[in-house]
Amino acid sequence: MNAVLKPEKDSQAFYDSQMLPPEKRGVSFEALFYKQLQVVTTKIHETENIDQIILDASPDICKLFNADRLTLYAVNEDRTAIVSKLKTGLNSSKELKLPISAQSLAGYCAFSKRMLNIADVYDEEALKRIDPALSFATAKEIDRRSGYRTKQLMIVPILDGETLHGVLQVINNKSDQPFGDLEVEGATQLCKTLATAIRQRMQKAEEGQRRRATKYDGLVSAGVMTADELAHCIQQAREEAKPVEHVLMASFSIRPAQIGPSLAKFFGMPYEPFNAGRIRSEQLHGSLKREFLQEQGWIPLEESPEGLVVMCLDPEATRGSRIVPQVFSRLSKFTYRVTTQTEFEETLAQIYGAGGEEGASIDELLADLSAPVDDEGSEDFGDSAAADNELVKFVNKVIVDAYNMKVSDIHVEPLPGKAKTGIRFRIDGSLQPYIEVPAHFRQAMVTRLKIMCDLDISEKRKPQDGKIKFKKFGPLDIELRVATIPSAGGVEDVVMRILAAGEPIPLEKLGLTPHNKERLEKTVSKPYGLFYVCGPTGSGKTTTLHSILKFLNTPDTKIWTAEDPVEITQKGLRQVQINKKAGIDFALVMRAFLRADPDIIMVGESRDKETVSMGVEASLTGHLVFSTLHTNSAPESIIRLLDMGMDPFNFADALLGILAQRLAKKLCDCKTEYFPDADEVKLFVTEYAEELRHSAAWKADYAGEAKKLYENWVKLYGQDGRLKFYKANGCDKCNKTGYKGRIGLHELLVADDPTKRLIQERARVAELFASAVEGGMRTLKMDGMEKIMMGMTDLKQVRSVCIK
């Protein structure tokens, strides 16, 4: 009987056999190959960390396949590309990122989930037989620079079922032979092992993440809440971008005094609660700014026998930063104590004051305003009162509250005589009372607002427009558009629009139905033409236009916009602010754009014939032009533009489409679902089909079409073969109204051939409407009714914003 070889002798015998031609390797080579494969797979399973697996096993994998090099790729987070995790034999440490597509061999393997075994990657014909799009051009360039010659490649997808984790690329057989069937089988098995190992490590990491200790575990051990409730709170805080502590206090009414001991247990340090008797010390706090302590998360409290007592949110981070000993260099001893976020903020407010208008309530600020003054007194007093510190705080507080409550407009509405001045906020399209201000502060408050937007405070007979850059006066970086209007009784109303500055909303989050989204993307992707967004003031036209521009904004596109004001900014756009005082209006800027090599032009408003004419001219000369109109519906917009004097033939040629929109109140999460009865469903279908009944199919067979429509709805939105609706309920979150936020209702008219022909014939609105609906347009009401079935709103809200 032959003696059993030791593992190292097995390995050596295997490596010696590898260098022989396949026909001379002998029958024992296959057994040795699988034994060596077993060694590699065992090593993979024994390694804890995924990156460590790759590092530890790579030399053995190269030896197993007698390969010169290997590259191992992992799938990136959004699963659009593979990224190199390991490259043996290459000097460059730069990651290789390859799209999951036929642009590269490894990318093709990931895309097709097929292994590739290529005898010579420079054989273009062989690559074309695999896929006509395949090429080795990029890698050839790398070979040329490095002086290395890639020849044999074996590329295997790392698959766990249908889930792709990465790609293993084995490069150049040292025996200069194509990789054989044995190597292919071995590589396939190895990638299965890698996939299993990666899945197990990922699951373990996720479990570890779930089980990781948190600062609030003490609440569970103290029986204040269950582990599941805590996990839910942490998840909710992550989703809502709020501190966990705020969620615990709001959802479970947990007090800071209960949270503090849990923090102390976690950090292994004493808990420092809020002490109402604490006073400001000039020696400790005099040289320290409130903002600095807020940012650093610590407050010096008092000197004690143990050293300077420092209240911290994260004592480990505070102690590790070594900032406290640098600030108090005269002291040598420090004792750190942990506190809750709430008590930290209370202590900061106690030492430094309530933080101005943000800290005090609006009622407290109103109560703190100066004693009553005679409103009929001199104007000079009004000016001095406007500069008074308490009034400044009050006005700032109104604006800060409005911003935090997601208000779109602030209405200051004074009444003559001794009547109070009302302040109302428009929230989700509806005006709501906010507070009433005594009559004697009426003029001072209006004067303060005029000063903030640099208006003429002595002019009280004419309307004035201005803008407040609030960053100069308060804690928020926002802008407000201000209009003052003299009203009956010698008083002035002020209306302030909070401008929605920031990033554009992605097109997929705009609330378009799949039907409208597909048609809109197809329409605006045309190389030239004219596209309008129409609707009343405040219906979200600018927001929609910027979402469309974000969709079209690519590095190879030049986009000019003329806006009044510039509310939303995005990288890649060249945006121009209209300034009528300086003579810069839409028509002037439009003429300038046409000389500035544009691909896409966006004009904030088409108010006059000149602006519209230039839009038509620009679209006919190869530019894509976007603009807004104040009209009720998409077909009505066409008639409005023709009435402005547009040539019907040029306009019909230029027009791509018109999107009409409204904003309807959105149902709060507290909504309740119900199944409507047969009568309600029948009325719903009849109301939806109001515009459809003019089309040929509905005229021919109304009952059959109505049945098909209902069946399609049940398939898309129903449950258990029935339609499901939702109704408003009311909770604290939505202030018992049942509605929170707003959603867009859309009516997209695409200028197809029948529509263009009707425009040329100057057809009536009704004819345009009928043609558009037959061509696939969903009216505002139809779109709203689909969103009712999607659970976004209800019929009452849709009817309130749709004329028909």
C-alpha cells in the first residue's frame, strides 16, 4: 500500500504536475487539484472578514490555476458597476471601476452572469463571436503602458442564486495554454464558495449591526421599554433624520431623567442632570461663545475638588479631543459627566439666555414688547420702535416659526383704528391664523419689515416690492419675497413669500403617474421645440421645470435660465436673475441667450407677445425652450398663446407639449382605508369618464369601456378584487385636519399630429380637449382620481382644485 502523502507533499506534487502538458499529468492530477481546491475553500470559510478572505486566499487561488495574476471585483452599492477589490501583479493602487455592461470583458461577465474562458483576448474575432459589442480596447491600452501582455483570461461571476456579488478574473496561464475544463470547473466551484462566504459574512455583519450596543440599552434593562420598541425608535430617528432622544420622548413620553442613567451606564461616567439653580460664571463662561459650546457638545459647569466639572453629550469624544485642557490651561484636573441632548440645551439656554427669538415662544415675545404707544404719534417714533430689540426678535421669530412650519406665505393684515393686526400663515394651500398683534405695534412692525428689505419707509400710499435676505437678520439662510399694499383705513398689508431655495426634486419624486412620467420623459427628450408648464400662482410650476432640467442636465448640454427670482439652483445651469429696475426683463435676456450658444433655454414666464415669439423662434432654430404660463388647463394655454398673436403654423411646428398642474392636499399617514359600495364606484367611474365619453370608443360602447376601465383599476390599485379608497382621519401630526403636505395633479398634452392640425385650424378649446384625451391625455381631474385610488388624496381635495 502506498504511503499517504503529507499535505505539503501533496501541494508540491500538484504544482510540479501543473507545469506538465495536460496529456502527461496523469490520473492523480485531478485528485490533487480538487484536494488543493479544498485547501483554498477551507481557508476562505475560516476567514472572518470579507476583505481578509480576498487578501489571504489570493496567492493560493493563483497557484491553484497556475495563473500569473488575478483581479477580484465586487458589485458597488447601486449595482451599476463592479469595482476592483484586489489586483495582484499591478503596481497601481487605483481602483478599477467597470460598468455592468458589454463595455469590458469583466463587465460583460457581470452583466450576462456567464463565465468566459478566452484563449487570447487580442483575438477580436473570438470576442465578436461571444458578443458583437465586446472589445478589449481599454485593457490593451493598460497593457501598452505597463508593458505587460494579457493573453488567457478566465472570468467567472460570483453568484449566490441570482444575486451577483462580484467577478473573479484569472489572468494568463503560466504554461501558456488555454485554461482547461478542470480549471473551469474548479473556478466555478470556487466562486460558489466565495458567494456563500460573502453572503454569510454580510448576514453576520447585519446581525452584528442590529445587536450593536447603543446608548439607550439601559432603558431596556431598566424595563422602561422593550428591545423591539427601542429598535423601532432608532429606525424612525434614522428615517426622519432626528435625534433618537427626541423620538423616545415624543413616542414613549420618556423623560430625560430616565435616559440619563442609560447614558451613564454606556459611557461608564456619572450622569449630570439639569440643575435649575445653576448660574453663569464670568470666569468659566465669559470667554466662551455659545456657538462654540453648541458645536463642541460640552459646557464647563463649576470647579470642584475632583477638578473642573464638564457636562458633555459624548464624554469619550470630548476627552479624546483634548480641547478642554487647552481652553482651561490653568487647570490640571477635569471630571467629565454625560447628559441628555435636552438637558444640554436647557443648561446652555440657562447660562447664555434663551437664544433670542428661537428660544422664547411667540406669546412670550409678544408679552415682552414695549408698553403701548400712540399709533397716531410721529413717524420718527415708528422708526425707533422698529429698531427696538424686542420688536426685532418678535419679527424674526414669526419668520423662523413660518419656516419651521413649512409655510409658503406670511400675511400681515392690519385693521384701522384700535383693532388688532392679524398674522396668518398659508400652509398646504390654506390660510391659518397664527397670532394677533396689538394695534399700537402695527406701524412699527410694518416699518421693521420695510427696513429688512430696503424699501422706502416714508412711502405709505403706493405698493412696493422687495426681498429679505434673512441671513443678515436671523439664524436661517433663506430669502423672502415681500409685497406691501396700502389698504383701506390708512394701513399697509404685507405679504411675504418664503422662497423654496435648494436642490431640485428628482423627476421620479415629482408625483407623476407612470403613464405621465413616461410620456413627459419622451416629450422633453426631443432635441428642439417648445414646452410649457401652466397653472395658477403657487402651483409648483418652477419646481416642475427645475425637475425637468435636472433630468436633462448633462455635461454636454448648455442650459440658460431666466428667472424672477432664482429660487432653485443646480450645478451645470447658467441662471440669470431678472431685474426690472435695471431694465433686465425676460425679452431682453431671451435675446441675449440666443447669442450665447444654448442647447436648452428656460424662461421663467411668458407674459407678453415678444417673449413668446422669441421662444417659438428659438425652438424653430434648434433649441429646446421651456417656460411657464398662468392658465387653467393645457388646451386653454394653446388658445391663450394664439390670442397673443402667434402664427398658428409656426407655433404648431414648435410646440412639443404643455403640462398643466395643481397642488392638492395630501392625506396624512393617519388615513383610514375603506371599500366603496357599488353606487359610489359607479359615480366615481362616471365622473372619471366625463371627458372620455366624447371619444369614438366610449360613444360606441360606454358600458363596455366603463367595465374595462374598472377592471383595470382593480388590477392596478385594488385589493381582493375590489377597489380601495382612503379617507381623512386626523391626528396630532396633521393638527387633526387629516391632511399633511401636498401632491401634484398633472395634465400632459403632447403635441401629436392631430393636435398640431387643430392648432393650425385655430380649433376651439373643446375640440383640442377631445383630441388630446383621445390621444392619451389624462385631465387634471382624471389624474387626481387615479391618485385617490393610490391613497394619496381624496375626492373632496381633487374637486376643490379641478374646475371640471
